[in-house]
Amino acid sequence: QSVLTQPPSASGTPGLRVTISCSGSSSNIGSNYVYWYQQLPGTAPKLLIYTNNRRPSGVPDRFSGSKSGTSASLAISGLRSEDEADYYCAVWDDSLSGRVFGGGTKLTVL
Amino acid sequence: EVQLVESGGGLVTPGGSLRLSCVASGFTFSKAWMSWVRQAPGKGLEWVGRLKSKTDGGTTDYAAPVKGRFTISRDDSKNTLYLQMSSLKTDDTAIYYCATDQIPWNCWGQGTLVTVSS
């Protein structure tokens, strides 16, 4: 059972928008920056969003992150088939003095 | 090109030890905070620990399941990060990734598989 709660699965139609939630607590999301990672099948994870809502160079602006209180969200607009992947949120947890990952959300593009 | 390449994985019996290496290139390794993250077969990502740059104190933090058994170190002269693992358990079976989230160097290695089995 992860400290961060993500839905195990999500799906969307090409061209539309999907959001993935990440729920935590005051000791993690409530007081630290949230990061999001994309893991395509059979590959290493890749940083998608850092410090809640910033994109590394090369990440399309179709991907956006937000945070409110003890929850965070990743939104993907203009959904494409190549977005089919596992998505993970991550954040430092002050109580655990360590980083925690959400359980991951498997995104299916219908 | 920013790159991380892990090595050292393999099959080890329970209670054994193994040392993983991660060679960095394409960025100023000595300034980077580095992490190890693992992924058990068919499971999600699990943070193992991190090592700050020497200029930021060079301290380490570990996840509870590995604390006291795993040690992260670095050799900045060789651009190399290490993960020394001892008292290995079957639950430690996973792909081990080294990674840095520091912008603009953010990068993950391809991973190295560690299998703990008798």
C-alpha cells in the first residue's frame, strides 16, 4: 500500500483530455514538490513534470501538472496512442525522511 | 548527450552481497544529487535512496526496507555512482535504476536486473 494513492488505470480517446490524480498527505504533497514520470512499456522511466508543474526540455506542452493541498494531478491533452504508458507521481515525505512513489496508473488510449 | 549506464546486476543467493555501478556522462556529475530506484517484476517504482553532491553535504538518505543493508557512494573522479547491497533478500529482486532529476540533466539509466534466489 503506497503512501501516495493513484488510480490503477485510466483511459481516454485520441485527441481528448485525461487526468491522473495523486493523493497524499500534509507530510508529503502538502509540503513538498510533486514530480511525475512516464514509463513506456519495456523502458526506463522518464521525468515528465518537476516541481509540481514544470516540464523538462523536450516534454510536449500537452502534459501539465498541478497541485492543490494534499493532492496533485497530471493532465494530458490531445491524447495520442504513444501516450499509452504507466504514470507515477513522486514526492519527498517529511515523516518518512524519504521519497515515495505512487502505485502508478496505467493509461490506455482507446 | 546526458547518459547513465548501470552495471553489476546478476543472480545472488539470499544473504549475499552485490555492488552496482552507474557511470554518468554528458553532465557535471559532481554537482548532481543521485538516486537509486528499483522496480520488482511487474510492480511499480520504489525509491531506494539518494546521495547529495559533496558541495551540498554529500549526505545519504535511504528507504526503510534497505536502511542498514544498502550503501550509496560516489566517486566523482570516475563519474560513478555505486550501490553496495548486503544481506540480500528475495524481496530485493528488481531492476535497479540510477537517476537524477536535476534540471537540465534529468536522466534515468536503462537499469540492471538483480535476482536474489537460492
